[in-house]
Amino acid sequence: MSMKALNAKDSSALVEQLDELAAENMKLRFQKATMQLNNTARVGQVRREIAQIKTVLTGRQRAESKES
């Protein structure tokens, strides 16, 4: 997902998506450990999406703290 699309979402939707991606990441890690993972590139994609969401959320928190 692009950063523009992530910035357009509200924080609650981002947290929900972050939870879903964390669960998918755990599932992929188990599949990798049991040698059942077909698409190994998906692991990197999920980690990248998690990092992007965390970056947007952190930026919003810092902006809020500067305003107060």
C-alpha cells in the first residue's frame, strides 16, 4: 500500500490493519519454520507494510505532542 493511501486513513483504521498484518506475519513465520511457505516474498512485504504503518502512526503522535 502506498504512503499516500496510509496517510489518508484515520488512526483507528491503521491500528486495525497493523493488528491484521501482525497476525499474518506470525502465520507466515510459522509456515516458514515448518517449510510450508510458498511465497517467501510475502514475508518482506508484510514487514515493510508494518513498518510503513508504524511510521505514519509515530509521525501523527509526534505532531500531536508538538501541538500541545
